[in-house]
Amino acid sequence: MLPGTSALLILRSALSIRRVSRPLRRIADASLTIYLVHFPLVKLLQALAGDVLRHDYLTFAFVVSITAILSYAFHTRVVVRSPVLLWLFNGAPRPAPGTVPRTA
């Protein structure tokens, strides 16, 4: 590759990421929250569901599904409503009403 080609490809990728659909943008904004919250939820749900479901694949599917839903719900119901938590989990201040949230 030419020396400047990789820099151009990185720049092109960085500019095209701004054209992400709204649902994917919302999930991306919640990704750090989901990452930080999912492990305790997985352990809790495994402990609760392991004896009830008794099948490893069924337990796995249940735990992954419920953890994803609860982690995203925690982000939308708690983190987004708190300027301090939004700053801690997203590294950005809460956007002013009527503006589009800005992500790096």
C-alpha cells in the first residue's frame, strides 16, 4: 500500500461512521453502559436460572437475551437521565434539548 492510502482509508471510515442509522447510533451510545453492567447481570441471572432451566443452551439463550435487554434499559432509563452518569458512561455532557447527541 502507498503510505498515504491507509491514512485516507482511516479518514474515510471516520467520516462515514457519522452516517449510521438512528437505532445503531443508540446502541453504540449505550455500548459502554452495556459493557459495564452486563457481567453482574449475567452472574445473577445464571445463579437464578441455572436451577430452573436445567439445560445449558436454554440457560445461555435466556441469560444473554435478558442481560442485553436489561443493560440497554438501564442505559435509557437511568444513565441518559443523569448528567453525571452520562458523562461517566459516555464521556460527554448531556445534549441540550432539541439537539442531536454528539458522539466522538
